[in-house]
Amino acid sequence: MKTPKSIIDKRYEDKHKEERKAAHAVWGTSMNREDFEELNKFLKDNHIPKVQLIYTGWEALKEQLKINS
């Protein structure tokens, strides 16, 4: 009998959990629903991934504040 995909996926996730946590971070944040909907629509309409928004905004803020890293 074949092992269900959900079990295979769970095993993989459990095995690689620490590796993922070390390599990636997630911000649990919230914002006004209207702003969220408008931002999501803008990103979708312009084919911009959220991570690009974060990096672009970060670079713009560093430039605005004249912080070099």
C-alpha cells in the first residue's frame, strides 16, 4: 500500500524544520484591512512579490535615513 502524500509531507517537514527556521524568518504582523486589501491588489496587479516590497522598502528607508550597511 502506498503511503499518503500528507504523511510523506509531514515527515519531510519534521525532518527539515530546524533547517528552515535557521534559514528563514516570518513576521507575524497585522495592518488595517482596507490598507491590506489595497496593497495586495497593487502587488497582484503589478506582479510584485511581497518579499520584493520588503527589500525595496528597506533599501529606500536606508537611503532616506542615510544608513549604510
